[in-house]
Amino acid sequence: MEDKMVIAIEEARRTMNEDKGGPFGAIITDLDGNIISVASNLVLESHDPTAHAEVMAIRKASEKLGTHDLSGCILYATGYPCPMCLSAIIWANIKKVYYGTNLKEAEEIGFRDDFIYEYLNGKNKDVLDIEQLKHDECIELFNEYKDKNKEIY
């Protein structure tokens, strides 16, 4: 296990020093410890706010395995996953995560996951203005999907 975290740290350090992103790396393995994907934060290089290490590792693993279902995989991350990454991990059906640093330590160097957690907990609602629009047309679309017995994921 620890050797996987070392690889994640090395990958994060490499791309961090290349100014591609923050100090975040991630590895996905199968249950036997075989590495499926290695990734790091590439937000600065890609100008993509979703290019977090965990999301990038999930994208690579999904492509390599040819599936969106990563059941039976383990994720290693240099930091505790942010709310977006936690959601991606859960959507991918990954059940085990090992992490290096905690949320407070990320906050101490300037990362701001806390305001998203506050929003999710009903505080700091001025972060986002969200309202419903075109409900009838959208529910019709949803019902079309359901009626076609499309895959639920």
C-alpha cells in the first residue's frame, strides 16, 4: 500500500514542479495491487477546474478498463478528496480510498474545499445561485430515458 502512495507523491511532485497543477497525485489499483492508472492534478496546464488527480485517475482507469464501473478498485490520493472528487469516486463505485493529507492541511496551504462543504451543509448559500427552469420539458426527457429501459449508472 505504502509503495502506491509513494508513486502518487512522485507523480504529484513531478507535475507540480512543472507548474501543471497542485500537490495532488492519485493511483488506482485492482484488489491485488496491480496499478491501473496514475494521475496528478492538471488544472493549471489544462485550464480545466475538474482536472483533479482523482478525477484524472478515474478517467484513465475507466478508459483502460473500458467501463464506468470501477467496483473492485482502490484509490490512493495524496490529499483527502474534495467534494467533487468524492462524488466521482462514489459514482465510479470505488469502495476503498487511502489518503495522505487532510482537509485542514490543504486549507492551510490555500486550497478552499471548506466553502463547498459549507454550501453542502446549508451554509454560505451565496456561493451559488441555482434555480429550476423548464421542468416539464426536462421531466419529459427523463421519462423518455426511463421508457427506453436505458442503463442506470
